[in-house]
Amino acid sequence: MNKIFGVVVLNYNDYATTQHFIDNVKNFNNDIQFVVVDNCSTNNSFDIISDYIEGLSNVDIIKAPKNGGYAYGNNFGMRYLIDKYSVKYLMVANPDTVITEDIFSEAMELLGATDFTLLSPIMKKTDGSIADLPYWDIPTYWDDICRCFYILRRLNKKNYHIDFNERIQQVEAVPGSLWIIRADKMQEIGYLDENTFLYCEESILARKLKDKNFKSGLMTRVSYIHAHSVSIKSVLSEIRMVHLMGQSILYYERTYNKISKLRVSVLKLAIKVWAFERRIVVGALNGKR
């Protein structure tokens, strides 16, 4: 049976959060098909969720062959939805998001009436306020250097304002917690780049779309709630997160910004400083407990 929307939800060792997501969407329009991709959880998430969705025709669960990270798992789910349901539009949603059906109706209307390729609702915090980064510009080399140093992060901080007078605000990168894309365009760009495990996927996707002259936009009339990084922080330590982000930044800069060997060396040094900074901060916080 063909569906209009296909939604990928990644699960890794956090079946309770995924169950909560399913509870919120299980009565959505039947033109929306959800698939939970279990990213090779080390607990019994797959069996628990399989039992939980029994009898729900609009929610499937599949297991990825390996835990290859955000891009790999979402690609696995997107290909499944295209192959099985011939979906027209794809959504990627974190399990720790709260979404509403009006997001789909707004997206379908706007994608049908415009030439935008990717759309995202406004991301909000759990208290209902707009997230600090509802969108951002594709990072430059200088941006990635700055993020490694506290003082430079403060000096380079950018404010991204939402123009509520526009129904779609054209932007470059949107949060990876929730976005919608035309399925045929995702196939055209070769899906998400699977060479990162976690982090920088949004900026890489934005770069791939921009290189094809595909437009991304923020839908200003709809929003969603994101319990930011709950699913990530539950399984990763602070230091491990910095290491993964550093590796992803290096890959992005080498591959998409084509930086020189000298700049690679400078960036590697900056990332080491960043990791050292985080160790000091984490150590200080643990000492206060």
C-alpha cells in the first residue's frame, strides 16, 4: 500500500522514549507510515517495541544490520519506506520529539505549492520557548575553529531570528531532530553521508542540498517539542560526545570544505584543546556533587 509520508524513528537502547513517541502518533492519518529502526540495541529494545506495536498497521519496526550511527540508521529506514510504501515525502524524527498532525498537512501543502526540497517546523524546548538554534548557516572553517574555544564561541555566537511574516523562511541547515524531504530528492543526493557516526549530519545534508541548488526552509506556522539530546546523553558520556563531534567536524571540513593539510593540523589541535576544556569542566562539576 502506497503512503504519502514515511517517518523514520531511530531507537538505541531507549525503548521507553520510543514507546512514548509511538503513543503520540499511533492514531495519526493512515497516509503516514512510521518505521522504528532499532540501531542494534544492546538491550531487548527490539523485542519490547515489537510487542508494543502489535496490531498497529501504521507502525513497523526493523533492525539495522549494525549500529552505524545516525546517518546509517536513518538511511536504512528511508530506503525501507521507499521500497515498501513508495512514499512521496520522508520525515526523520528523533524519538524524544513531540509532533502533531498539522506538521504533515502544512508540509504537504507547502511542498506541493513551492520548489522547496526540505522543510522543518520550528523546534521548541520542553517549556514551549523557541530553541536557541532553530536553524543555522552552513559552517565555515572559522566557525568550526571557534566552536573549539570558549571565548571564540562567545564572540562568534550568532542569533538566528524567525520571520513570522513568511510562511516559509529560506534557511540553510535545520536541526536533525526533525525534518521532511522529498523522497526523490533524497535519492538524487545519495541519501545521508554515512561517514559520520554522530553529529554534523545536518550541516552535511545542507551542503549536499545547496550543491544541487535545492532549497531548505523553516515552516513558521508549525512547531514541535524536542527534549534536546535526551536520547544521546543517555548513552554517551560528555567526553565521548566531544570526541565524536571532533571526528565529524574533521570529516566535514576535509570532505566538503576541502581544507588544506595545514588547516587540518590546526583544527586537530583546536579539537584537542576543546576536549581538554571539557575534561576540566566535567571534572569540576563532578567535584561539586
